[in-house]
Amino acid sequence: MSDEQPLRWSEEQLKRRKQRNIALALVLIGLVVLFFVVTIAKLGGNVAKRPSYGSLGVIEQVAVSEHSADASRHFG
């Protein structure tokens, strides 16, 4: 074992570290907002018009029937 003292952060280093953390947090928040806005823009007004189903089984049945309709359009 050595008798070295642990390194201590200076006040300036702590200040810069805090500023970097704040900047990183702002960038991450900005990305979340950007992804949210892009998602809403891509979905558009269709979100309010889509039917709501009571069970997951009905949703799966609709997804399967839509998939088969798409496949018949492309390959049929």
C-alpha cells in the first residue's frame, strides 16, 4: 500500500464538471422533446381517429388481417 493522498478536485474543476453535466442534461432533454415532436408529427391527426380495442387479441387479429391485405396487394 502506498501513502499517497487521494486526488481532490479543485473548485474550478468542480464548477466545469457541473456546467458539463447541466449542458448534457439540456441536450438529452432536447433530444427527448425532438423525438416526441417528430413522433407526433409523423402520426398526425390519425391518432385520434384510430379505433380503440378492448383486448390485445382483437388488436393482434387486426394487425394480422392488415398484414395479409398488404401482402396480397404487393404479391397478388
